Amino acid sequence: MARPDKAAAVAEMTEDFKSATATYLTEYRGLTVTSMKQLRRSLGADTKYSVVKNTLTKIAAKNAGVEIADDLLAGPSAVAFIKGDAIDAARNLKNFQKENPLLIIKGGIYEGKFVTTAEIMKLADLESREVLLAKLAGAMKGSLAKAARTFDALRIKMEVSGPIADNAKSEVPAQVETTEVVVEAEAPAVEAEAPVAEAVVTEEVVAEASEPASNDAVAEVPAQDVTADVAVEAEAPTETPAE
């Protein structure tokens, strides 16, 4: 490969290392061209599976800040640059290896860290991102439905207890008003007692005032009797000369 071609290949792989969510290194010795096409198809459009030169791959990984052990870049190598779900890609590699044992998974880079073959197999056994999101959405939906039922029950309880509380509140002013009415009704009764006392006092005053009047009347009677006696005595001497 000419130097410009090598430089272009290194630059391209460097960008692939940087942009990939995960990178899986494999050995494809013994696989046919048809098998390689099937593998690329199984990995999906979000995965770039390319046969690479080990020396150029090591340079590109170093330029991208990724450290790859020399033993992982031995023999005919092909690298899968994952741009989609790394778990799905690991599962697809594992399933393809079951049918094509000649494919060897050497290791890879996941979330910026080196992972062994065994760790890639564990990733393959995990549920995919879509499945996890679906389960999370289902759990959230169930929680929201439960919360909605709780809020609805609380609303119904408040609606039922609301009129009772309103009636209880409305009864308090009624009792206060009733008390005020009773007090106002009793007030005139107290005032009505005052005239009775005044009437008693009036009667006593009238009685006292009438007592002197009766004494005067008694005193006047002797005065009239004395006048009559004087008149009789005055008339008596006039009759004597006539005799």
C-alpha cells in the first residue's frame, strides 16, 4: 500500500475509533466471502465491519487515544466499529459465532475501556437498549397509572367530605346568630321589669300624697261646726227682747 493510501487508511480508522460507541476485534480466518457478507448484514447498517492491517490499526488506535494489546492484532484481523447499540452488536456477533465457529472474537473497546472476550459475551447476554427502554417505559406507565388512581381516589374523597365540612362551617355562624337573637329577645324582658318598679314607686307616692289631703279634710269639719255654733249663739240674744 502506498504511503498516501496508508495515511488515508489511518486517518479513516482514527475517526472510526473516535466516533464508535464500541469496537470489537475479530479474526476471520477460514470465513468465506459469503459468510463475511452475512456477518456484515447481521451487524446492521450502524456497524462498520472492515478487514484491516494490524500495523495501521495499532497506529490509528493510538492516534484516537485507545490502547490495544499487540496480541489482539495478530493474524488476519477485522474490526467492527459499532455506531449503534453495542449490546445488540455483541449479541449478533455471539449468535453468528454459534453458526460459524471459525469466527474468533478477540476483545474490544467498550465505553473507552478494554473488554475481554468473556466480557463481550456477558454484554451479549444483556437486554438491548430498546428492551430496557420499553421495560422502563412500562414501569413508568404503571407508576403513573397508580399515581393517577391514587389522586383520583383522593379527589373523590375530598368531593365527598367537602359538603360535610361546608355544612359544619355554616352551622357555626347559625349558632352564633341564634345566641344573639336569644340575647336580644331576653333584653326587653329585663327592660320590662323597670316599669313595674316605677309603678310601685308611683303608687307609694300617690298614697303618701293622698294622706295629707285626708287630714286636711278632717281638720275642715270642726271649722264648719264652730261656725254654726257661733251663728246660733249670735241669734239667741235677739229673741230675748221680743219676749
